[in-house]
Amino acid sequence: MSLPIAIPLSTLILPGASSGNETAKIEKSAQDFESLLLSNWLQQAEESFAKLPGTDDDEDPGNSKDQFQGIAMQSLGAAMTAAGGIGLSRMISKNLRAAAVNAQN
């Protein structure tokens, strides 16, 4: 698994943008990241449980099951984040807001 690349703070905050726009953009970015992370974790968990002994191995190569499961895990990750998630988006947005304030000073 590859690690995420650091995104420069200047790409998250538009110069001259109002404080409300900056906060909304930071919140959205943090929630999107948490949703993506949760979706990835859920997908990996689902794949590992599918390989347990005694599970059904009758998949055809042309089966679109994997695509539908990926979509389901993305939806579940987004729903979990919308319901409060694991607190990662709050922590990220708090730190990004603090960095934005420090960058403006």
C-alpha cells in the first residue's frame, strides 16, 4: 500500500478567500479523506473475510461482484463519515485550520 502524498496547504486554501470559504473547503477535504480511508479499510476487510475457510469459491472471472462490492464499500465509508466517522476528519480539519491561521500571521 502506498502512503498518501502531502498536499501543500496553499492548494487547500485559496488566497483572498473568505474565512467561511476556507473553513468549508478544509472541512470538505478532511471528510473526503476520512471517507476514502474508511472505504479502503472496509474493502480490505471484506476481501480478507471472503477468503476465510468455508466460504463460497464459485466466482466466475466475468463476475461483476467485485465492482459492486467496491461501490458498496465507498457508500458505506461515506455514510460512516457523514455520521461522525472515527474522528479523523475533525482532527485533520482542526490542524489545517490552525495551520491556515499560522500561515496568515
